[in-house]
Amino acid sequence: MEKRNQGYTLVELLAVIVILGILALISILSITQIIDRSKRQAFVSNAYVLKDAAQIYVKDTILQGGTIDQVSYETLVTEELIEPITDPFTKNPIIASGNPSFLTVEGDRITGVCFYGETKVLCASDEEDVSLDKAIAFSEISSEDVVDKQ
């Protein structure tokens, strides 16, 4: 009687390793995209936090007889309506002093935001004017509007 070898060949083992490598690469790319999307959504959520704090500031200003058409991130932090927001991309607090972020006000409503993080920006831009200093309406905000700072 002949004795047969019951092991796998080198080619079979290499094929399995290559397949596992491809699956691992696909998984890593998918997870990276999910993490990036989550950070973008967190950035948008931070804009809504600004909106809520600005709404309080605007109502208070109106009650005191004033009018206002814009509220800055720096004002909201200085007036202690919010703590400095943590940038989801860098995990650092966004420094209020000198930050150009602002919210637009119409009457007693907050209508738009232009929010600057350390590396990303959430502002309106159009094809002709790529400067990112126009507020984007809250009704139009999506996580795709978060772009790299230029």
C-alpha cells in the first residue's frame, strides 16, 4: 500500500494568503471611508451646536433692544454660551480667538453657517468663486459640504 501525503501544496497556501490579503485591503478601505464619513457628520453636528447657541444669543440681544445680522464663533465662546468645540478630525479644541466662523441671522432666526475647523471648512461655495467665506443655509447642509481648508 502506498502512503499519500495529506497536506496542502505551497500554491494552495499562497492562494489562500492572497485572498485573505485582498479581503483585508477591502475591509480597511471600507472602514477608513466609514470613519471619514462619521467625522464629517460630527463636523456638521457641531455646526448645529453653534446654531443652538447662536439662537440663544440672538434672542437675548433682541430682548435687550438690539439687532444683529451675524454671530461669530468667537462671540459664542467669549459669552460662554458654548465651550470651545473639539475638531473631530484633529481631536483638538477649535480656538475661538481669530476663528473666522460665523452664523447669519435674519430677524430672530439663524439661517446659515460658515464653520472653520483646523483642517476642514463648512461654508457655501460656488463654481465661480471658490472662496469659502459665505454661509451655507442650514436647509442645504450635508456632510459632503465639509471640505479641506485652502
